[in-house]
Amino acid sequence: MSSPGPDQAGAVVSDAAGGKAGFIPLVTVVDFHHARGPEVEKWFGVPEGTDPAADWDWTLLPFMALSDGAHASTEDFSYFTLLRPAQGDTPATSLFGISCTRQMDASQLLNRPADVTRSTVQKAVVVIADSPQYFGMLRERLSMVTSAWFAQREFTDCEILQHFQESLKEEKERGQLNEEEDRDQYLGMSLRELVREFRWQTLVLLKCCLLQPKMLFFGSRCERLCMMQFSLISLIPGLLRNLQDCAGPELDEYNKNLSQPTSLRTSDRNSLLSYMGLPLQIFGKGSLFGPYTPLQQLDILADFGTKSYIVGSTNSLLLQQKDRYSDILINLDDDTINITSSSLRSALALSASDRRWIDFITQEVNDTWDEKNPGRPNHMGYRGSEEFIRLQFEEYLLSLISSVKYHNHLNKTAGNSKAALPHIEGDPSTDFSAEWVEYWKKTENYRIWDAHTDSLLFDIVEPKHPCAGGLTVDDVQRRIQQQVQDLHLDERFAAGREVLGRNAAAAREKASTMFNKFYADMEAMREAQRKRADEARAAPGGTQKPGSTVPNVDLVKAQQTMNSVGAKAGAYIGSWAAWAGERRKQAWSSKSSNGGGSGSTGGGWGFGGSRKSRTSSEKTGSAASSPGLGSPGFPSNEKYQALGIRASADGSEKDANDRPPTQHSFSESVLDGVGSEGSSSPASPKGPTRPLSPSSITSKDAQPGDAKGIDAVVSDKP
């Protein structure tokens, strides 16, 4: 099998079946040199001694193949675009590269070259083709070939890479890589994952692409970064098959060769899409598409001729200059979208119809999500599948461009009521956001589409939003439900309930253990007390054994003490009662002898009669009068004063505080005297307490150790 000549490297050839001509895929190896950095090492599919990288000015090819951060993983993939200059009659066009990067320990090499000075060897196998349509299938083959080549542990043997390139060439010549059928679904990341990750913002990103701003994607994983961009642009029907102008801002071949369709076959999907003006060419003059863009390509992004682009980077340095290099930044590591342009932010606000439509698709994906197989719905049916999502977005775009055409028609025929469609109410383009429509009409892709399509497209596709209508209660409920899911409140509540349950179980276990231990300690204490009590009772004489904490109580002695106290209390109260009775009799006798005069007090508690009667009685020595101080049967003056009473000059009694002694003062003084023996004597009783009569106290009542007040009275007894 002969290889093309130097001027035919990657040339356009025709397949054996007479199919459409295409570019012969090339294979190359990019090595990371410890001193020179990444560099192209070998080419396959070109004549010996030729270097397409040098011939076509692909100086950035090694940096695109070996992405930043590729050394952090065992295997990584990078997707990029290359500009092939015009050659003779062949115009300049875009080529697409996919590289598989692997690394291995240098000590495992069978023959280690002298220039391998690092501990690891890092190389990338690259395939360059003219279309990314079959990159999904090509990725798996490239991964197996690269893995097998590294497994040889001998990089000088490249026979497996040579056979790989030859197989790609044969398939191209047979037309297997030139099929016109829609292969969008074969490209990498599934749309289900895209919708699942970005939810309603998926529609925001798609409408942002149509406005052609400067979109910058950032992510630490290169393959995921590139696949996200390919998945996004694949939502525009037919765009993946028409990316010939995406590698450089100066390319404009699509617009030059585009013509307006004159026929339509409604049964043919491709014919319908072409007649409606799809794909909307967002990569044309002044635009650029670079799934992976190294830092060395930033000068192209900052060039004056670059008006819009969709690029991706794994270098965080671009995040520090996001305002300079982007109108919108999509951070895949944080799943955030930052719109720096205020006009773009306002135009990308979704209408109620837009939000209802994308919420419906998001709900279908979430309801059919399968963690084990994200690319397919869990019921293996149509709803929520890849084809379902693509057709939904296709219907949305067809309705959009039809509504915009009808909007233009209404503006041209303003005032003519017959020009409006009878079954369409108002302007349907407002359901797609009137501000977005006005922004889109200023873009290059709108100009190309409007210039190459019929003005009455709304007769083919109904100009109506798929979910037309204002905001409803169902929309509010759906949005609240989605916000709850976005905030993961149900997961947080579930986690909170789980934590609370664990804590409650631990608390119950701890409390049970504590109560069980407390009960065991109480039982042990009771058993010890019973044991000590048994030992104390068993001891002779009831004495307490040394070390015992249970006191030995003499019950006989305690009973005698209680009887003695009771007897003393009874004698004390009885003496006061007898004395009070005698005094009452004396008072009544004195009253009778005085004829019941008004000057007599007649009280048995005031020591009988008035002051005058008492004085006369004392002078005559009447036996009926109250006994004086120092008389037999009554305490002496000193004892009297000890009870709180003093004698006056005329022999009458007075209180020590110049007030007549009463029952309460006298009894309380006696009780105070009685209670002075102990430190914890009870308070004086509130009721009237009769004073102790001398005649009622006998020697039998006086016991050793009685109160001092009683001893004082007994000591004056004759």
C-alpha cells in the first residue's frame, strides 16, 4: 500500500465506491522532552521526511496534544482544531485532532534512551481528521492502540501505530468515514449528563451560543472540558457536519458556498432542516472554535479580527483574566456560569415559556436517571433518552426561527390585519424573550440565515413556542420543587434525621447504661448496709465493730431519755396550771372582800387586785393578799429579778422594763430560762402559758439536770 507523495500528504482522495472525497486521517506521536518540552516525534500516513506540522505551520500542535495537567492522570484525551492553509485549488479549511496521552515509569523501559532523564515517560498519540463526527468511535480505538503501544515498553517499535493509520485510510477510501447520516450521538459526553448537570442553564448556554459572544470554558479535566463543548454545539442540528470554518477567524467558506434551497421534501428530515436554514452557522468570519486552547494561543483570542469564540482551557491563569478573554465564563469544576457582560446577561434571561420547556426536559431526565448507566434512561424507553433530548431541542429551534420570521412579517405588514395568521394570537416571538430576539438579529449567524431562507417559513413550521403561555401555578410549583432539589434540602433533612437518630440511639444507650450502673451501685450499697447491720447485731453487746459505718444505738437508754423528757414536760405544765388556779382563787377572794369595786382588776394573771389593794394588804399582812417578795412560798428578790421582775420602793412588783409583768412576759422569761440549758431549745409556745406555782413543785419533780428556771424556783421552797 503506497503512501501519498509529499505534495499529497493528507490530500483529498476519492473512495473506491465513488463516494464523497475526504481528507486521509494522519497519525502522529508527540513526546515530552525534559529540556525542549513537547515536540512532534513521528508521523504516519505521510511520505518519509515530510513534516505537516512544519509545512502547515502547526507550531502549537504539541501543546494542543499534551494538555496542561495531563501528567496528573494515567490517561487523558484532548480535542483541538487545526487550520490547514489553502493549497492550489483546495481552499483553507479546518481539521480536527484527538490525542490520547499516557505515561509510564522510565524504569520499566526495556531499552532506556540516554535522553530519558526523568522518572516518567509521557507521550501522546494523535489522530488528525477532517470531521469530529466519528470521534466518539475513534476515541475507543485510539485508547486501545495507545495502551497496547505502551505495553510493549519499547517506543522504537511503532508497527502498531502504522497499522492503525492504514486502517483509518482504508475506511476513509471505502467511505465508512464519509457517511452523511447524523452521527451526533456518537460524540463523547451524553446530552443526558449535560442536562442533568446544568438543568435550566442548558438552554441559557444554547441561546448564548447563538448570540456569538466570547465563551470561555474552564475545567481541570481536559476530556470533560472538550466533550462539554462538543455536546453543546451538537444541539444545533447539522452543525457538527459543517465546522469547516471553525479553526480560524479568517475562514468564511460556508457562507461563500451557501445557497438558498428551492425545494422541500417534508418526508426528508435533512431536506426540512436545510430549507429552514439549519444549521445556524455560529462559526464563520471572525469566529473561532477551540475545544482545548493552550496559553500559547491567547494572542489569537485577543486579536482584533476575533469577534467571537467558544474555547476551553485547563490553565487557571485564564480565570484571573476572565474579564479580558470572556463575556461568559463556564467553570466546570464549580458548575458555575459567570456572565461579565451586562447586556448579554439581560438578553439571556429565560422567559416563562422557555423555563417551562427546559424544566420539562430536566424533569424527564431526572425521573429516568440511572447512576449505573447515565447515558440511558432506567426504563430503556424513549422519554428522557438521547434521541428524545435532541428532537426536543430541534423542535425548539424550528419553532424559534419560524416565530422570528413571523415577527418580521408582522413588522412589514403592520396595520394589515389580513396578513396575520388567524390561529396565531399576537407575536409568538415574545415567548422566546423579545430582548433575546433583538440581540440575535444583530449577529452574523442571523444575517447568514435570514439572507438564505424564505420569508414565509412560518407556513412550513407553526410559529409557536412549544410551551407557549404565561406563568402558571404549575410553573411556580415546579420551580419551587426544582429549587428544593438544587439546594439538596431533602438530602440535608435526610442526613439530619440520620444524625439525630444516631445521637438519640447513643443517648438512649448511654442513659440505659448510666441507670443500670446506678441501680447496680444502689443494690451493692444496700447489700453492704444489710451485711454491716447483720454483723453489728451479731456482735456481743451490740457494740459497733471497727470500720463499720452503721452506728450502734442503745434502745433502752434512748427509751429512758424519752420518758424523762416527757415526765419533765408534764410536771412543768401541771405546775403552771396549779399556780394559776390558786392565783385565780385569791383574786376572787380579794374581790369579794373589797365589795367588787371598780379599782380591782380581778385578773388571776396580774398577781391579784389593784396597786392600792395590794399595798394595803401587804401592810396588814392579810393572808388573802398576794405574797410579797421574799415571803415564804414565793421567790426571793434576787430570784424574782432573775425572772425579769423587780420590786418597787413600796414593795409592789414592776417589770424590769417599767411595765407590769403579764402572763406572756413572765412565761416567756421562764421558758427562756428553761431553754438556756440546751443550744437548740424550741421557741416559746404562742398560747398563754401559766407560771409555775411554788406549791406545785416538789422534790420529786425536781430531777438532776433540769432547767435552771425550775431549779431557781425550787431553791426558794421552805
